[in-house]
Amino acid sequence: MSEAMTWVALLGLGAVTLVTRGFFMISDKPLPIPGWLRELLKVAPLAALMAVVAPEIFMTQGHAITTWQDARWPAALAATAYYFWRRDILGTILVGMAVMLPLKLGLGW
């Protein structure tokens, strides 16, 4: 790729980013959103998080995990239990890591 094409790509990506992020600020009045779409947008961050986290827990190198000796499963269970007990995100991350690291480093799971 030439230097000119690199600059064209960078400017194009910048323009697309500017337009998509600034689109909602163009109008002075709020855009009408149907009720069903508003309800779906409430769960969009959770859906995006699950789309990132679930494959990391249940798959390795594109294949489903078939053994119980994987440090991710006990860590995910412990973190989930802690979250439902305390409702604390930072504690959830710390508990998950506190379970996963000894299993991974100590037992070699």
C-alpha cells in the first residue's frame, strides 16, 4: 500500500467516525425512537459483553472446551457466584482472577 493510500484510508476512517459519532448531535430536537427499539438498546451493552466473554470461557482455538480441567470454568463460576452475592464488578474480576491464576500457574490447567 502506498503512502497516499494510507492517508486516504486514515482520512476516510476519520470521516466515518466523525459522521457516525456526531450524527445524533446534528438535530436540535431528540430523534423519535420506537418503544421496542428503546427496550432493545437497554440490553445492547450486555449482549456485546456476552459476545466477547462467552467465547473466551467456552472455547479455545475455535473449538469447544471438552475437559473440566480448564481454569476458566471454575473462575467464571466463582466470579458469577460472587457477583450475585455482592453485586460488585471489581470484586467479581478479582475473585475470577484469584481462582484462575492458581489453577493456571499452580496446577497447569
